[in-house]
Amino acid sequence: MEPTVQELYKEACELHKEKNYDAVFKLLDELKRLDPTFKRAYYLEAWTWELLGDSERKFRALEKILPLLDFSSPEEKDFAEEILQRIYDTA
């Protein structure tokens, strides 16, 4: 049985805490294949690139989130603002 998106994300977060970034990227690729609209995957990817000092890849990951955001949703408003701030900080 294939793992769920949530299970993959949880595992990727654990690997991120352990600084096992190669494994994080592999899991995120699988996660995005299963659900290309899972915003948190792109966010974790951007954060990982930020920690590795790669602003260009961080920016590209954050850009992928923008079309997925629902700016009218109160639940996503804070998340959207955080994404936009990170993009602004990268530029």
C-alpha cells in the first residue's frame, strides 16, 4: 500500500529535523507526484533550500505555491502572507 501524502509529509519533516536533506528532497518529490497541490511540500522544499543557502531554488519552490493559495480563505491568509514575505525577502 502506498503511503498517504500526510504520512510522507510527516516523514519528510522528521528527516528535515535530522538534517537528512537528500532524503527530504526524495520524499518531497514523491509527495508532489502524489499530490501536486500540497502546498506544505513546496514550503518545506523552500525552507530546505534556504538552509542550504540556495536562494534561487528557494524562490522557485515558493513561486510554485502562489497559484495554489486561496487568498480569500481566512485559514490560508497567514500562510499566504508568510509565503509572500519569504518571496520578498529572497528577491
